Amino acid sequence: MTSFSDKERAEEAKFARDEEMEFRVAARRNRLLGAWAAEKMGLTSAEADAYGKEVIQADFEEAGDEDVIRKLLGDLTAAGIEIDEIEIRSALEAKAIEARRSLMGGV
């Protein structure tokens, strides 16, 4: 019985670590995505940092990435940047890869 409990605890611990890593990847991805959008909008360094935090916060509005995409599309369009949802989704995927590599490499 003990080995079953140990195995179950180990699986629960792995699940918790995996969930924490996914959260960290998403937050880093959103910060990178915010920096990407801030550069397109010509924001200053301080404004870009603040905007990155806004993008991270936007991700808490609903499950999935739609809230982040909606925010970026709205903000970029309002800033007069010609962009579509496909370009934003492409950037989101690229920044997710960059974020994962960064965290896995310990950078």
C-alpha cells in the first residue's frame, strides 16, 4: 500500500510542477508579447514594461489565449498599427517557444 501512496504522491508532485511551469511559460510569453506589441506602438522602455504587465493581467480574464489576443488586437489597432489576428497568433506562438526555451535553459 505504501508504494501505491508514494507513486500517487510523486504523480501529484509532478503534476503540480508541470502546472507551475506552464503558468511561468505563459506569463513570460505574455511579457515578451507585450514587448513585441510595445515596440510596434513605439512605447518607451517604461511604458513597454507597464504594457507587458497589462498583457499578463489580461490573460487572467478568461481561460485560453483569446483575452490576450483581443487586448493586443484592440491596442495595436487603436495605435494605428495595421495588424490582423493571424499575425498576433503567430507572434504568440513564437513568443511561447522563446519563453519555454528561456525557462528550460534557466535564462
